[in-house]
Amino acid sequence: SQTIHQWPATLVQPVGSPLSLECTVEGTSNPNLYWYRQAAGRGLQLLFYSVGIGQISSEVPQNLSASRPQDRQFILSSKKLLLSDSGFYLCAWLQGQPTNYGYTFGSGTRLTVV
Amino acid sequence: DAKTTQPPSMDCAEGRAANLPCNHSTISGNEYVYWYRQIHSQGPQYIIHGLKNNETNEMASLIITEDRKSSTLILPHATLRDTAVYYCIVRVNDYKLSFGAGTTVTVRA
């Protein structure tokens, strides 16, 4: 069965520090992978998506970057965090179109920048 | 993408059906209606999707009007665990879905 792992669950980081969030998928190959962010009390904002190794599309200009070094690994990074980077970060994968199961989301990382 | 309009919140009694409306008057012929829900502090969960015909699965039913300008998600027997934010999304496919504010559904005992 397909599973998605995301860590850490919570993170408190000082302003200006680097960030690395990792997401891995098991039980599938060549998935579409996504990073979303949800600010407190808001909807989900798509940050990045990837259709294959080394292929990254950015949806909004920001302080973050993404990489896909392996088929089932998606990494969200920042060199210097800003206060506005705080939020709930979710990784998701999708295979096939249109699907009968939709996106599968990870459990999320709650990032607080202080 | 077609814009959707959902009520910001609604209450439902446990054990009763919950009917969640969604307006999408500018939907085009090849756009699907997707429903997801997000329980507090978790990632969204896919519920159901449809194009023209009504759809039903183990979680819910989706009723799409004949003109496709609106739809209703039906949770047949709401439980306390159905308390969540429900998102109605319209897109050609489910690549790059955008999740708006949704409807906050509170199921009360």
C-alpha cells in the first residue's frame, strides 16, 4: 500500500536559520509530489509541485525552495527563515488523472519561526 | 479555474444527514467537482469527485445539478468525527488543486 512520510511533526526555528523538511513516499513510482502551506485559519496554498526527479515548479515567489533528488523524495528548504514562513506545511502525492483517490497528504509539519 | 462559493460554517446533529452546498456558476464543461475535508491539524482527505452524474462512495454522495452550476455533498449519517472543514474545488483535473476557506462543519451530539 502507498504511504507518505513527513517529518518532523513540529519545529520551532529562529528567524534567519535554515530549514529542511523532508517527504518520502512508499509503494508507488513516479508520483506527482506537492508542498502546500497553511497559515493559521487560512486555506492551503500550493507552494511547489514536481512531476519527476529534478523537475520543480514554483507556484508563488517566496523565501523557500524545493528539490526532488529521488523519485519518491521531496524536500522543502530555506536558507534563511522569515517570521512569515510560519505555518502548517503539508506534503502530498498524486498518481493518475483523474483519480479515484485524489491527493494523499502527509501528517504535516507545524513550523513556528520565532 | 471556476470559482466556488461555500457557506463559511454550518452545524449538523449527530446521526442526521449533512447537506453541504457549493455554487460554481462559471464551471466549464470539462471541469470536475472535487470534495476534500480537513480535520483539525491534519492534511486534507479526499472524499469524492464528479463531472456530470451523481456519485456515491462509502463516505458520501455528490449531487450535481443538471446545469452543473451547483452541487451538494451529502454525509448520510453524520458522526462527531465528521467535524471538519469541507472544501469544494472545481478544476479540469486534480493536478495543483487550490483549497479555499471551505465550510466548517460542526457535528453536535
